[in-house]
Amino acid sequence: MGRVRWPIHGERMNGEPAPKTIDLDQIRGLTIVWSDGTSSRYSIVFLRRNSPAADARVQREAMASNPLAVLPSAAKTNSPPSTTAELVGNYALRIRFPDGHHTGIYSWSYLRSLNDPETPQS
């Protein structure tokens, strides 16, 4: 898989912007165009490091409290390309990474709250 693109229709029930298009490219990462006209871009590495899965949250908390914490070897990978992704209902995206990680469900609100400092937003 080099690239996957989903067109999405509709607004979220709570009035927050919903994705209009989702574009996942193994090299460029994830790009979402939101219904309010803004777009967000996330590198694959950034998404893997910021997985909302419980185990990844625990790792981030350990790093925040102890910068010398040792990460598992899979988390040290500099550029893991995503292998695939799938929509979860009408509220989220699940990305399957080549290191086997696939338990993080990236809700639209979680993705809107993330800011990848390596990737310009518009």
C-alpha cells in the first residue's frame, strides 16, 4: 500500500468539523481536510509516537516524568511506514503499523487536538 484516500461526507453530531477527505501516504503521512476548510498533516512517525492506545499513553507518561526512560525497540524506529488503515465507524481511524501496533483508534477530536511540529498545518 502506497496511498489510501477516503472521501467523507457529513458533520459530526456535536457540530465540530468532520473530515472531508483523509489521505494516508506512506511517505508523506496522513493529511486530513476538515469540513471547516482547514487541513492537518501528520507524519507517520508522529502518529505512531502519539498513538492513543493505552500502552503508548503509558510510555509517553513515563517519558514525561523520566526523560531517561528506555523505550521499547519498536518505538525507536525513525520512520515506520504505515501498512494500512481503516475507518472506525464515522468517528475515527485505525492505523496498522509494520511493528505490529494497531490498537490505537485515532478519533477525529483526538486528531484535531494533535499538532505535529514537523509538519505544517493550514
